[in-house]
Amino acid sequence: MLKKIRTQDVKLGMFLHKLDGSWFSHPFWKRKMLLDDPEQLADLHASKVEWVTIDVSRGADVAPAQPVPSRVVQMAEPRERVFGRAGPTIVRRAAPQPVDRPFDPLSKDKLPIRAEMVHAQRLARKSGRTMRKLYEDVRLGKAVKAAKLETMVDEISSSVQRNPHAFMAITRMKNSGEYLYQHALSVCALMIGLAQQMHLSPDDIRKAGLAGLLMDMGMAHVPQEVWDKDAPLTPEEWDVVKSHTTLAHEFLTLGGEMPAEVLDVCLNHHERLDGSGYPNGLAGEQIGMFARMAAICDSYDAMTSNRLHRSGEDPSRALLKIDEDGGALFDAEIFQAFQRAVGIYPIGSLVRLRSHRLAIVVEQNPDDLTLPKVRPFYSLSDRAFEKSEDIDLGNCFGADQIITRETPEGWDMSEWPAMSAKLLAVAS
């Protein structure tokens, strides 16, 4: 049963079902939770939230608990006398059956990548549908409301916290026909992971995720034949594409609800430290922190994604390229945090092992980024594909190790995007 009460009447033990007001006005990652922490209660009382809805079936009520009435035991009809005695029929209750609790998409309990990939696949499909509808609404001129995106950002953030690599592994398998929507989800997850690695506040982590979702929203007003063109753009077409930054900024500003950091990312995520970016040629500290974060996340995902006109880079190679250009274009300190977030050998990287096999990276080792879990799939000695068990390089006592990064082109793997997606699906 749901009850709406004033925030100041909230007590410990109540189950919060909903908090009224703007998403950014309340202090919690999620609105539905059992309030059992005195510090959380104090934060809620100090917030701008005036009303909350509680679920008294899952927590305490506002009124003191009513005394439980005495239990009336109804006696059954006397049975036949047996050995001269009769008594009430004793009814034995069946043992309670175990209840399978549904998975909580806002849970932040750590999960191995195999388990989280299941939830990440479901979340990616659902979020993709939401983004497709959002772009359609923007094309029709409908305003974007931050509150309508809060659940999606929170669920992606929770997935990243349960396992920082599963959702990214799923969104790497992009369908080129839905690149814009899936790119938005990928950058959202990358921004959240990077913000967590930089130890930003929960509110800033949320803003970073929202910025990743919305920064390319202006592309909804760019003709699809332009941004999907399978040939070099003309100068006029390139000007149209570059206008997506100002279009997104202007459109979202009109809504009046977006945090300033999100608007700044929409406008400036293509600015570069050396002043070579657009739309305004900003340089150095003129570019805000969130926009500098987005520049790296956006570039990395664009480089590693398959498009109609080109195949994506291997993740490790993309990191090397960003690092080579990083001094002039990207914030070096933020890039170091980004590399820690995705790993030295990101999931999906192609590597060569000391055992003369090619392998794909399927899971990170948070204690040592140089020792991920890998899945060997090709024997260089036999020149043949093979099936083998995953190798946890951090727990194999030196039995095998990565010798070098490899590129699909170096091994004539023209079908590497499809092959890597299949290998990752098997590893999940």
C-alpha cells in the first residue's frame, strides 16, 4: 500500500517508493529503497524534496503499529473416539516455499562478467528502444525531459558498478543501422566508468552519464544520408555535421531542465586542447572538465565502432592512438583515468599469448590491468582454430602470458567484428 507523506515525517525503517521533485534535487542514486541509514535520513530531511511516497507493505508506516488481536483458534468437530479420547483436529501448515526474488536492476552488488552480461544484454535492448524513441521525439521538436531518462542512467550506472566491463562489451557489438542510439549508450557507460574512476560525487557521476546520452542529440536534425554517407563529406556536408553541437545545446537549453554540465558537453565535446576543435576553437582550460572527459569517451567509442564505411579499431590499438595524439588533443590526466577504467587491454582486444595462440580479452583483472582473463581461439603452431578454456592470467602462476597486442589486419581477419562478437557472446 502506498502513502504520500511530507519528507519531514519520514522515519528510519520506511520504504521509499518515490521522491517528488526534480531528479537532481534529491540526494540518492535510486528512489526506491529501504531507509535504514541515519545519514541517509538526515540527507533526505536536508534536501529540497517536500513529499515522498512510502510503501507500507515493504517498510514502516507513519502510524504506530496496531496491537495484534488475540488469535482465535477454531476447533474442529470432534473426531470419533479412539481409545476413549477425542480432541481437536490438528492442521499442519505446509512448509513455506522458497521465493525467487526478481533481479533488482538498481542493485550495485558486484557480479562476475558472465552473470552481468545477461543483465547488460537486457538493459542494452531496452535502452536502445528508449533512445530510438527519444531521437524520433527530438526530430518532431518535442522537449527532452531529464526526469524521463533518470531510470535508464541509474540502471546503466548500476550495471557499471556491478561489473565495469559487461555493458561496454555488449554495446561494442553495434548494429550500424542504429549507430547513433548505441553510440549514445556506449558513451554514457564510458562517462560513468570514467567519472567513478576519477572519484567524482554521485551527482556528478549522474550528470556525466546524462551528458553521454544526450551530447549527440543534435544529430537528430542532421539528414541521415549525410552522417551515414559511405564516402568523404563535402565541405558543405561537414559543416552540417559539425552543427550538431550547437543544435543540441540550443534545443536542450530551451527545455530549461538540463544541468549546465550536460549543456556544456553537448556544445564542447569536439573541442580539443590545442584549439583545433569546433565549434568555437576553445583551448586548454577554456574547455570544461566534463567536455574534456566526453572528448576522450566519444573518440574512443567512435574509433572502436563498426560503421557502414569502415571497421572499428581494436580497443587496445584505439587507446594507443589516443595516447599518441593525447598530448596535443586530450587531457593527459583524464586519459590516464580513462585507461584505468577500460583496462590496458580492453574487453574485445586481440592479443598473442606465449603459448603461441591468439586470444580475445574477455574480463579485466581489477588488481592488475596487465593480467586480464583471455579466451584463446587460434593456434599459431597448428594454424587452426581451437576451443579452449578461459585463462585467468592473474591466477595461472605464470603458465601463460600476453606477449603483444595484435591487429585483425595483421592476421587477415576481415570478419573480425563478427568473430569477436561471437567470441564475446560465448565467453558470457
